[in-house]
Amino acid sequence: MLLMAGRASLRDRIATRRLPVADTAERRSVLARRVRWLVAATISYNVIEAAVAISAGTVASSTALVSFGLDSVIEVSSAAAVAWQFAAHDHNTREAREKVALRAIAVSFFALAAYVVVESVRALAGAAEARHSTVGMVLAALSLAVMPGLSYAQRRAGRQLGSATAVADSKQTLLCTYLSGVLLVGLAVNVLFGWWWADPLAALAIAAVAVKEGIQAWRGDACCTPGTSQASGVTTADGRTDGCPPGCACCAEREDGR
């Protein structure tokens, strides 16, 4: 009983779905600055990750590693869209840029899914036999350790800001975490058992998730917008006090437990 209570308490502490939306200009400014720093860290890490993965993948003739490196390039484009939006210090300007940034993120999701599908099919068709890559395994393990923290921090700040772009980009980073796990398992299984087909099959499942998130971003599903009456702690007609108007995408995610 105590163990279950402890787990519930831990979930509540790390969950972002119940976070209140920032309702003051000062708090929004702090969160926007945090998002800028997190995006800068994401871009910096992914540039290095892309260079190492593509180089190591070329040497080892590993389609999975090269695909992973190109995913990092795509993630840089997604993070750059958020950086452009949050480069504006004025809240109204950031909101005006939100739609364009969301479309850019959606395109990056679709591009990632398309590339992963093509390369996975080529791998399953036996386009090339990859050699073992110790560098690739170390890189995947490092990314698996780094990316979840970046994704969580950005998603937390994005939901408190009511920023759909920050939340969408955090999902792109989380997708990179999944790809890191897929890459690590695929490389390890290939080394241990010679099961070369495990990596492309798992990557196809990741591509399906990328398409789903891309469609959501393209539709422009928005989070709650701070500064409105709903975002100021007023109880709405449906009994909400969390600053979420009806139909708010972030609130729907909170209810779904994501």
C-alpha cells in the first residue's frame, strides 16, 4: 500500500499535465528565457550528435546510424523554429509566430518519418550489411541518457507558457530518445545475435508515431494562451480552474496523462 502511494506521489511530482498556466508577465518572461536556453542546448547537442552519427555510420555502412544522424539534423530544424519564435521578447510577437513555427515542426516530423520508412525498407531488403560500431553504441547510450531530461524540461516550461510549439518540439526531442533506444537495441542485438532486422522494424513503429505528432502540429492544436480570463485561475463553465479553455490541446493531453 505504501509502495503504491509512493509511486502515485512520484508520478504527481514529475507529471506536467497538472501544471498551472503562467498568468503573469514576469513568470512568462522567466519561462520564455528557460525555453530559449533549452532550445540552445538541444541544437548544440544535436549538431555534435549528427556529425558523430553520420561519420560513424558511413564508416560502418550502418543505415541505422546514418538515419539517426539525419534525424538529429531534422531535430535541429525543429528546435530552430522554436528558437526563432522565442527570439522575440514580446509575448504578442511570440504568439503571432506560433502558427509558422508549428508548421515547420510538423514538416520536420513528416521528413523524419519519410526518411526512416525509406531507410528501414531498404535495410529490410538487404541494401547493405552493417558492421559493428562501438562509437554508435556509446552515442546512442549517451543520447538515451541526455534527451529525456531536455524533453521533460522543455515540455514542462511549454505547458506552463501555453506554447504549442515548445510542447511540440519537446515531443520531437522525446522521439529522438525513442530512436536512441531503437538504435542501441538494434546495434546490440546485431552484435550479440545477428538479428539485423530488429532495428528497421522498430524504426517503422517510431515513424508511425512521428506521423501522428506531425499531423497534430500541422493542424495547429494550440495550448492555452496565457493572459486570457481562462488563464487567470477563473473557474470555467466545465469546472476548470487550471487556465484551460474547452478544446485546449494541452489540457486534453493532461487528461490523457501524457
